[in-house]
Amino acid sequence: MVSRTGKKRVREVGATKRSTWEVIRRVSHYIKPYKWLAAGTIGCAVFSLSFAFVYPKLTSYIIDEVITKQQLEQLPWVMGCLLGAFFLREGFNSLRILINNYFEQHVIYDMRMDVYRRLQHLPVHYYDQRASGDLMTRVIEDVNNVERVLIDGTEQGTVAILSIVGVLVFLFSMSPVLAWVALIPVPFLIGGALAYTLTAHRRYRRHREASSAMNALLMDNLQGIRQIKAFCRQSHEDERFADRSEQLRQGSLGIMKAWALYSPSMALATSMGTGLVLWIGGRLVIEGSMSVGDLVGFVLFLGLFYEPIGRLHALNQMMQGARAAGERVFDILDAPVECPDRKGEFPAPVKGEVVYQSVHFSYGEDRKVLEDISLVAKPGEMIALVGPTGAGKSTIVNLLPAFYELQSGSILIDGVDIRQVKLESLRNQISVVSQEPFLFNGTVLENIQYGDLDAGSEAVVDAAKAANCHAFISALPEGYDSHVGERGVKLSVGEKQRISIARALLKDAPILILDEATASVDTVTEKLIQEALERLMEGRTSFVIAHRLSTIRHASQILVLKSGKVVEQGDHDELVARGGVYARLTQIQNTFSVEARFEQLSDC
Ligand code: ATP
């Protein structure tokens, strides 16, 4: 979605529905390399569980053999065994927690790195459709949710199933009648779990989407905090945030409400089971066919039977959350990367001849943004693009580094179609200096070095001198090690502009894309920027989106664009002599920007 000014507005995109099994299958791929850790954690859990079985057995023995038969001399060794079993149970439990966390963190790291790497290789149009906050939620929260829950789920689920089976064996060996009675609530438990699973996924999806929407708004607000303050829109933003928070609250409450009904119903069913066992077991004790100790032992084992069933319910709840989060994570991992089939390289050295042949382009909507654009830029030439706002100037230059794929026509560099070369090889030939330079939150040195990560500090200083920024950088408290803040907030627009020019100089690419800065800087700064740009353009094929006529007089070619079409093409003198749109633009006085001049031409 694009605003009137051409700036993109993003919306949250929902995730593709996937089954729980698909999510588990995909996650198991991440678990495989750490199968020994997985086995270790399950092994510890099984040991811990087996020592837990000692407790009901010994309790039954204490009641029947020690208390009833008054053999108090046996008490010390029985208590010793009990204590030993407790120590071993908790020892294995502690080891299980350690191994499990280690395992979990490895898997989360791997998956998060995969998602991040994928994001780096997704095409620009993928980002046009999505809010950054939504993507951040997927990389941070959703990866955590899907992994933690599934890993805990695998471990706890396996242990729960093993303990249910193990305890059942004990129960049937102690009293088959009571064991069957204990199984009476099981069909209700299964039915309840199915009913919950069928509806929980929808609730979790809503919850994840609400969380993502809130994060997206928060990120947008933090980035636009100056605008919010300048327009005094705090209360308006409060309302918007409250609305998203409310949706998240409703989403969380929806999950809690269902859980509040489901969990106690299941606990009630198991309590009924215990009640039935006590009722029938009590009769068996009175009839003399069972000892008190065996009944107590049976009831204690029953706790070990119903407890893992309860844990399976909790896991079922977590699994539905993991499924919703997994859908969002795997959507990123399954999104097609940009231009995967390109294999070629440009033969070095690249001279920088650029040819556009009958290029047509649209951003996926019906409306054509570029129609039949053709041009030839010889190595070292400057091509200026002028036109009213929205005419397609940025789109033309964005096609050169393949930020968007061509729909028809072709673009050649040194005679090689850009669709035949790897993106890295293509983008290494092009430097981009944009109207609003983006600086990363790091030092000045790191920001300039971004143009060539291997450049030493001497090369950085040389580039900074050529970009007319060495003097102001040296005057900063920590010189080149000064931090520029988020997006370079601690620097002025003119300073940021010159740092970005230094970065491009360091990259030393044969082709340059330059979106001329329109921000009003003082005349001294403007002169410094202009000088730096001239040095940058020297010997490079440059595409300049010109916002001032003064800067393009010496351009080898000027393309005048209107609604995605080239309406005039030639150098300054030719276009003035032709007496068309460009000539009329030059006649308009007292107007700084090209766009403002266009607005004054009634037919543009
Ligand atoms: P300006 O001088 O205002 O920057 P421009 O001449 O550079 O404008 P472009 O940015 O190329 O114009 O935009 C050309 C058209 O394409 C505009 O109508 C704009 O709304 C649309 N457009 C630009 N970027 C996108 C995008 N990412 N997705 C969809 N439409 C877009």
C-alpha cells in the first residue's frame, strides 16, 4: 500500500495455516543435530521418574509391614531408602533441567539464525508488505515460543507417556479391578483434549497476531517519536496503542477462559477417578481382599498416573501456541529468496556502461509505473532523472541493483544482462547514496567502513577527507569512534550525507546511484556536499535523481519523466533548444526544487 507521497505503508500479513504435525516435523529437523542432548534429557527424566515410583511402594510397605506389624527396627533403613530415592530423583531432575536448557538454547540459536539469514535474502517487495515490528516479533518471540514449547513438549510428552504406561503396569499388578476403575475418566479426558485442541489453535493465532500488531505499532511509534511530539499526537497514539493492547488482552483472555474451563474439568474427571478408586478400594479393604497399605500405595500411584495426564493437557495447550508461532516462523523460512538462479559474474574490471532496453515495470498492481524506458549510459557519464513526484525516478534506479525484478525489457551492464549475474556480483558494482542517508547505530568509523569492511583506518580517513567530513569528525569528542546513535540521530543531515558519501567512496564501485539531498542545508554545507559528490562521481557512471536544475546542467543526458514515461531526453543545451517541458522548467524563476517547478507547469 502506498501513500499519496509515494511512501509505503505496511500492514500485517497473516500466516499460512499448518497442521501441528507439520510444525513438529519442521522443528524436528532442528533437533536432529542435538539428538544426544535430547536423549540425555529424556534419560534423566526417566531415571528421575523411576525413583519417584519408590515412594508409593515404600509407603505401602511402611503401613503394612512396619506400622501394622509394629516392626519399628525396620524404620531407619526404609527411611534411608526413601531419602536416597528422593535425592536421586531430584539429582536427575536437576541434571535434566541443565541438559534441557543447553539443548533448547542451541536449537533456538540455530532456528533464529536461519530465520535471520532468510530475512537477509528476501526481496525488497517482501518488506514492502510487512511491518518491521511484525517481523521482529516472529524472529524473537515466535522462534522462542515454537522451540521452547516443542522441546519441552517432546521431553515432557515422552516422559508423561512413559510414566502413564509404567504406572499402569504397577496399577494392574497391584489390583486389576481398581486399575480398570482408574481408567473410567480416560475417555472423558481424551474427549476434552480433542474439543480443546479444535478451538485452541484459532485463539492462539489471534493472540500471536495481536501481539505482533502491537509490536509493529510500538516500533512505528518509537521511530516516529519526533513526529508524534511535533504534531502533539500523544493522546491519538495512546488510543491506537490502547486499541492494540486491548486486542492482545482479549486474545490472552480468550486463551485463559478456554483454559480455565478445560483444565479444571479435566482435574474434576481425574478426581472422580480417585474418588471411585477410594470408594471401591475401601470396600475391598473392608472385605479383606486388599490391605490398607496396598490401597494407600495404589492411591499414591494413581497420583503418578493422573498427574502426567494433566501434564499432557498442559502440553496440548502449549502445543497449540507453538503451532500458531511455528506457522509465522515457517512463513519466513518458506518465503522465496530473491533471484536464487543467478549464477554468473561480471568479467572484471567493470567499465560501467549501462543500457536500459525497453523496460516496463509495475509494483504488482494493475497500474504501470514505468513504460518503455530506454537509455544508454557510457562509462563515466552522468544521467540525470527529473520529473514530478511519483513519475518513476526512484523506480528506474531501483531496478539497476535488482531491488525489484524487471517484468519486461532488459538492463545491461557492460553488455551483460543483470538477470544473468549473481546479486552480490551485481550489487558490488553499484554504490547508492540516498536522499535520507541511513546510518547504523555504531561509530562513525564503522559506518564509513560499511563501504569496505577490509578497509584500514587510513583508507577510511582518506575517504572522509574526500567526502569533506574529516574536519567535523575530528572535532567530535571521540573522533572516528564517536557513536552516531540510532539512524545517525546525533548528527546533522549534512553530516550524515557526507558520511554516506565517504562510505560510497570507500566502496569504489564503477556505478553510482545518487538521490540528491533536498534537505535545506546552509550554503557552506551545500558547497561541501556538492564538492564531495563531484569527487564521488568522477570516473563513475552516475544516475542522479536531480532535485535542483543547477546540478544537472553538465549531465551527459537528462531524462524528463512523466507518469512513468520519458517525455524528453538529451543534454541541457539540446533540451533548452527544443523548447519543451525542460526548457519551460528552466524559465521558472525563484523556485529551488525541480518538483516545485513541475507543479507550476499546468500541463504536468
Ligand atoms: P519522488 O520524487 O516523490 O520520490 P519518484 O519519481 O521517485 O517520486 P517513484 O518512487 O519511482 O517516484 O514512484 C513511482 C510510482 O510508484 C508512484 O506512483 C508510487 O506511488 C509507486 N511506488 C513507489 N514505490 C512503491 C512500492 N514499493 N510499492 C508500490 N508502489 C510503489
